[in-house]
Amino acid sequence: MTKQTRAHCSLVLLALLVAPFVVLGEDMPREPDYMKREHSLVRPFQGVGVILPHWDFLGNTMVTSNYIRLTPDLQSKSGALWNYSPVMTRNWEVHVGFKVHGKGTELFGDGFAIWYTKERMQTGPVFGSKDHFSGLAIILDTYSNHNGPHNHQHPYLSAMVNNGSWSYDHDRDGTHTQLAGCEVRFRNVEYETLVSIRYENDILSVSTDLENRNEWKNCFVVANVELPTGYHFGMSATTGDLSDNHDIHSFKFYDLDLNVNHDEIIRRSNIIPNAKTFEPPREHKEDPKPGMSNAKIFFILLFVVVVAAAVAIFAISYFKDRNARKRFY
């Protein structure tokens, strides 16, 4: 081996040794290293319309090769998507790619939820899934029910941890039980929007990429959140009088545990979901009675005018007839 060849080999070896320590620029966000396919959904989706590997779906859910539509932009629709396998990992991160879009410009709804719960494949009133659930819900609510004052605008992203004893109150948009939340503008954009949910060492952090910048923006961080192992991931959506297309483009699950402690995994499977802190609740207010619409007011006034005209015509006819009789006698 010549000196030139030895020098070349040394440079290659040095480059291989140094490469793992090179830090990526801040404008190039890194994904976690280990994605588990049994908990993930990546395009193109296989088994279109019939079978989806590792996942069940129900309701009005429609599977295509490029997206999974939980609900179409039609009234009174509901759909859900649930992972088969329980998550036997204490620390994890999920990235969900989605699009919410529809014909409505001022009125639309209702939104969708990302679940990590004990129960799966159970329909109900909370964005198409079961109320009184046990676990975590990340809710992307597009419609404000306007019951009492809000400190935020919609769409709104919030988190709720439940041990099965609490009900999600749509009248208050879940604000009496939410851990934290932030305003999010993701509806009717041309590109895919993303949400990141990270759970590590009992700290729940949620971030978003809603502007197609390939960088995460912090939504909230909450400490002292205890979630069991062995629960299932799912997504669900519903429409009522208002509607939207709720499309899932990807669901990527990352295992953050470098060293698996099986005893710890078993211990964590027996804990009850709980959080030490919640946002201050706001008082419940009864829904105001709806006022009369312009059309109803118009018809009432029209009725009054018609009745008044009828009475006037009757009175004129009566007095004319009476005067005529007096002249006759």
C-alpha cells in the first residue's frame, strides 16, 4: 500500500469517526431514531378499502392510498381509526400528519381527537369516541360552542387526562378538564399540517408545524402526567349540523426508551391515569335561549298587517252597510 493510499484511508476513517458527532443545523429538525411500524401509518396505505395492517377502522372512515378520511364534509358523520397493538413503551413520541378542510367559510366542525386510551373501537359523543374514557385525549376542536366566555379562539388544541370518572363537556369545549391548550390555525390550507405529542419521564409536550416550515412550534408542556403502558392509540372525528373533511395523512410512533426495563413496564401498566395540575375551570352557564330569526320576525309582522287590514276592511264594510240602512229607513 502506497503512502498516498494509506493517507486516503486515514481520511475516510477519520470522517467515519467524526460523522456521528456532527450537529445538524437548527433549521433541520431531527426525528427520533426508532419508528415502530406496528404502531405507525405511512403512505401509501396498503389494503385500500378493506384491510389496513395493524389498524382497525369503523363508521364512515374511508381508506385511500394517500389519506384516510375519518369523516366526509357531510352532516352527521362519524369515523375512527384504532391501532391493534397495546403500547408497551413508557416513553414515546408520535407525529400525526393531517388535513382538515371543507366548503364552510364561517361555520364548520366539529374537529377530531387523537387518543391514547385503555378502550378502543368504542363509539361515543366525544368527537366520535367514548366518553368517560381512561387515558389521554389530544383534541383539535374547530367549533366553539360559546357557552360562557373564552380566553381563546378556535380552532383550539387541548389535552385531557381521564381516569374514567369524568365526562367531556361539549358545552364548555372541555375547558373544565383540560390540562393546557393553544390556538391553532390548520383548517383549509394547501399543505399537510403536523402535530407532535411527546411523553417522556411523565412530561407531556405538544408541538405543531402548521405553516409548512419543517420546524416545530411549542404548544404546551405539562409535567407530572402519569400514563400507563398497555394502552392503544386511535383517532376519531365527528360532524353534526356543521361538517368538514377530517383526513389523516400519517401516524408515526417513535420509541424513546433506550434500555427496556420489563419490570418497570409491568409496574406502569397498573397505574391509574392522572395529572397533578389542570387549567382553572370556568363556570358553566346555561345556553341562552335563541332569539327570533329575521324570517320569523318578518312573518309575524306580515301576519299582524294582514289581520289589521282584515279588521279595517270589515269595519269599513260594516259602517257602510249601517249607513246605507239608515238612509233606507
